[in-house]
Amino acid sequence: MNFFDGVADLPLTVDSVSRSRRESDTSSGFLRKTTLFVLSGDGEVGRGEDVTYDAEDHDALADAPDDVFGLEGTYDSFAEFSAALDDVDLFPTKDPERATSEHYRRWGLESAGLDLALRQNETDLATAVGRERDPVRFVVSTRLGDPPSADRVEMLLDRDPDCEFKLDPTSEWDDALVESVASHDCVRILDLKGQYEGTEVDQAPDPALYERIITGFPDAVIEDPAFTDETRPLFDGHEDRVSWDYPITGVESVEALPFEPSWLNIKPSRFGTVESLFETIEYAHERGMSLYGGGQFELGVGRDHIQLLASVFYSDGPNDVAPSAYNLPEPPEGLPRSPLEPGDDPLGLDF
């Protein structure tokens, strides 16, 4: 049995669909908005979160009627529900600001449907796919400010000396900063953001930065470099440290990478469908690839879902799934430490 087979045949009934908005300031300096979907039926509710990045797309959906997607009905299987989403206009009030948002909204609705199907059938994800929920190792993802400094890393290390990090280097990182941060031996992933275009976090391929990162953090995973004639040779002999995030949307996208990867960052919303996500995880497991979960500043149940998926499929990876409060500009004292422990008596997509 493959993983999708474990959930594909679960029947579900959707009596109503509702949604609500969330917003919060973030440590990356922007106001995050998301939309939470609630699918109700037979006395149960399933929840999902649309992590579309553009506030305009959430604003445009706010005034649409709750039944705008037309998902109410009885489905013989979760696979049938997923297929029905193929024909739904996910952005009925305006076109999305960027094409990737189609997958993000699809995941928000599809994960809510899966949560509902599991609950209506009195089971949970791990049981359905024949896996266990294990404690989740997590790293804290953060940027280092403008101008960059080690202050935020050192503040969090003062609270938890075992804290691990995923950082976003920029061309403003100089040798002194790299040496300062590296001296703590706490950085597990460095995200070069080289695959992004037209976003606030774009980082152009910078050979000097890349060389500084490769040599300054010799044991860290390096995510999403942009390969050019100048930068590609820097990774000769370091290919097993390279990870991919932004390009990964399914098995075909993995097969299209410049070389077979040793590492992948799994962000469920990038896949759009549960079937594509599960197929890619299976593909990676079969080839011995190391996986870790990625976060997208989720503000609600979406954070629980990425923690659950990490727990079930890649619990020991350097998962970028820290509790959401770590993303606040001023994170409070007393935050949970890694690893996160699963809860008792799960149902649906409960972590």
C-alpha cells in the first residue's frame, strides 16, 4: 500500500464551508495574512489554512459567499473530493497575484477535506498510512536584520542553548558576521533564496556570498542556490549539502533538478494535492533522500499540519516547523523546545 492508498477511499460529507482571516506581524518585517477554511459535516469539522503570500488575494476572497467553491455534498471517497477540486475556481473574485498561489489555496481546501474525512471515519493520519507519530526536531528560521547582526540568534541561544537555526544569508553578511554566527555551531540550514523571483526575499546569485557560506559553515545544508557559470563550480564536491525548496512541487520537479538531491525541503502547500505530496515523499524515501519540513509563516492550523507531517514522515530532520511564536518580532519567553512531542489521542490531522 502506498501512502495515498491509505486515505484515498475514505468517504466524507461536506455540509458547509466557512472561513476566517488571520494576520500577524513577523520577524521578517511583513504583515502575514492567511485564510482558514472550515469544512463541516456529520457533526465533525475539518480545517485547513491557505498560506497564499499576497494579502490582496486574501482580501479579495473575504467578501465572497461561504459557498463560493461549491464543495457541499457527499463524496464516496477522499479521492473523489480531491478530483472535484480540479474543477473549482479557487480564485473566483480575482486572478491570483502569482501562479504558485493556486497550489497554496488548493492545499488549504484539500487538507481541510482530508482532516474532515479522517475525523468522520474515526481515524488519524498516522494510523491511516501505517506510520507512527514521532517527536519532531525543529529549527528556528529567521533573518538577521538590516543591517544584519547575530543579535537574534544570540538572544534565542540565551534562552535555549540547544536551539538550532535555519538562516537566510544576504550579500550584506561579511566575514565577521559569518565567523560570529558559525562560532555557536547552531546553524543547520542556510537558505540562499536563489530560486525566488519577484519577491521581497530575492537574493541574487553572489559568488562571494556563496563561497563565504560554503566555507564558513562546512557542515550546514545549503538550500536553493542559483547556479550560474560563476556559482556552480563552487559546489563541486559539495553537492551532497545542497537542498531544494522553491522548485519542489512533485516528483517531476525533483527529477528535473540539476542532479539527484541528497536533501529536500517539503512544504505541503507547494504540492497542492495530498496525492502529489505523498508520492514525492515515497519517491524520496525509496532513494534515500533526507527530508525536512518547511514553514510559511502559518498562523493557524496549517502550522499543526506541517508539524504532523514532519512527525509522521521525517521527524528527525532539521524541520523548519517551530511553533509560530518563534516568528514574532519579539518572541515571548518560555517557548517550547525541540523536539516537539505529539499530543495524545489524535484524530484527523491532529499533531
